[in-house]
Amino acid sequence: EVLLVESGGDLVQPGRSLRLSCTTSGFNFNYYSMHWVRQVPGKGLEWVSGLTWGSRIIEYSDSVKGRFTISRDNSKASLYLQMNSLRIEDTAFYYCARASSSSDVVVSGYFDLWGRGTLVTVSS
Amino acid sequence: EIVLTQSPGTLSLSPGERATLSCRASQSVTRSYLAWYQQKRGQPPRLLIYGPSSRATGIPDRFSGSGSGTDFTLTISRLEPEDFAVYYCQQYATSPYTFGQGTKLEIK
């Protein structure tokens, strides 16, 4: 069975840090670009960041650039999101998603697999 | 940034009817790299259509996608009760990989 399981979501104060993890199984993680997408409860979807299978190409949305760092450990089939200088507006469910791209120079692709998400709440 | 505008915001239809959802881009989407997702309450999005007319694995053939350039359409030929949900379009051609604001398909 193909699974993506996010963890690490929590309630944190503004300015603090948090690290999200996405553990995967059931497919060759080494072969795919991976992304983070977030969703404020009850609102729409917002792409956050993505990277290629070999981390050669890494992209961020302007809203998180300079504060968030995406990374992966192919030996552990895991994706990470280090979130620093958190703001109230970062409050959302964070989903990891597998992209269709298997190139190390093309990070984009349609998102064919999604985890169930982990909730990050930034509040004082 | 490519802005995607979905219409209508809410669509009220009955089971058995045909649904037509629109997604308009602020600039041309290269190679028609546009996807459609379905999201039900409390669940993650599910890929329905990509590229813009290919159905994802396991998606029934009552779902179809079309369009090019700046105008794209998702059609559900005959609505089933399980189709009532929120639908999002997304362009994956140009970073940032933006989503539309969603269309809520509700039972009339």
C-alpha cells in the first residue's frame, strides 16, 4: 500500500520553529519530486515548496522563502520541512504530496499522491 | 505568478445532472500543464485529471477535462452522490504552482 504520513504539527508561538516530517512507503521514493502544500482550515490550497529526487532543484513560494527549508532523506524515504520564524498566517494543515516528475532538473508535476496532513497552529 | 480563477464559486445540482466547472488562467498555461483535484471534508485532495484531459488512475470516465491556453473545463457527465465535494484546478507549469480558489459542488 502506498502511504504518505505527515507528522510534527503542533501549537507554537509566533517566531518559533517547527520541523515537519513526511514518511513514505509503498513506492520508490528516490524516483520522485516531492512537495509541501498547505491549507488553512476551511480555505483553499497553497503550494509551499518542492524539490527534485536528488535535491538538485528546490523551489519555494514567496510567502515562505527565507524562513522554510525543504529537504529529503532518500535512505529513509522521508521528506522534511524546517519552518523558522513562524507567523500566525502560517497556521494551516500541511500536506506532503508526490509529484509526477522523475527528473532531477524538473521539480514540477501534477500531485498524484497526498498524505492526510498535519496541523500547524501558530498562536500566542 | 499565474492566477487561476474558478467559476462558479458554488454549483448546486442534482444527482444525474451534468456539471461543468471552469478554470481561467491569468496567462497561458504552458503545455496545458493543468490538473483538477477533488477534496471531500476532512480528506486530502485527490487527483482527478491532468495534462489537461488525462484521467488519473481509478477515476471514473464520467469525469473529463478539456481546454488549453487560459481556459480549462472539468465536466462530470452524470453526477453521483459521492461527487459532491470541492474541486480545485492547479497549474504545474510555472512556479509558484498555483491553485484556483475552488468550486463547491453541492446537492440541490
